[in-house]
Amino acid sequence: MTNNAELIFIPSPGIGHLTSSLEFAQLLINRDNHLSVTILCIKIPLTPFADSYIKSALASQPQIKLIDLPLGELPPRELIFKSPEHYICTFIESLKPHVKATLENILSSYPRSESQPVVSSFYSFPSESWDRGCVQCL
């Protein structure tokens, strides 16, 4: 009997983080075909060109799923010029409810007897689900 394992990646917003996560997922799956990977995609309006690359890469990898998170509330545009770090952190903060709901939806699809997915966040996404120990985090 083979065990299947699912990993969930939550990369930071931006094409570089998304493509790195996708390439890392491909490497993992090539090493172990019992893995599946779900990537939570944080879209930002500045990178619409990423869609074609991501779709072509996913076409050859049925073990990788991409879930587009709803767009969070964008901070005021002038904030990006004053403090890019604060702009990104504020944007990330607005996504927490979407990340939490998506993770809970994924976790609810697993019977309690099965092992649950491992979540890896490439950015800081504190989540009540993680704090309660419902999800293993890397």
C-alpha cells in the first residue's frame, strides 16, 4: 500500500516566488511520485503575464494544483512609495482570511484518519489553524 502525501506552499506575492515554488514542487514530484503539491497563488495586479507561464508549466504536472486566492484589499497606492515593506505587509494582512478559509477547505477534505498536508509558507502567514496544531508547518 502506498502513502500519498500532500504539501501546501504559500509563496510570497510576485512572479519570482511563484515560479520558484512551482519549480521546487516539480523537483519534489520528480523525486517522489507519491507527492502532490498545492500552491496558494497570491495574485497581484502588477503581474498578469505570469498566468501563461504558470498554466503551461502546470499542464505537464497533474500532481500540482494551483489555487488562486481572492485579491485582498490593496493598500493606498501612495504607501508603496513611502514604505514598500509596509505596503506588502498590509496587503499580506488583508489576505489572512482568504488563506485561512482555503486551508480549512483543503483540510476538511481529509478524513481524520488520514495524515494531513504539510504547509510551507515562504512568507509570514500566522494562522489560527496552525496555532491550534491542525496543520504541520515547515
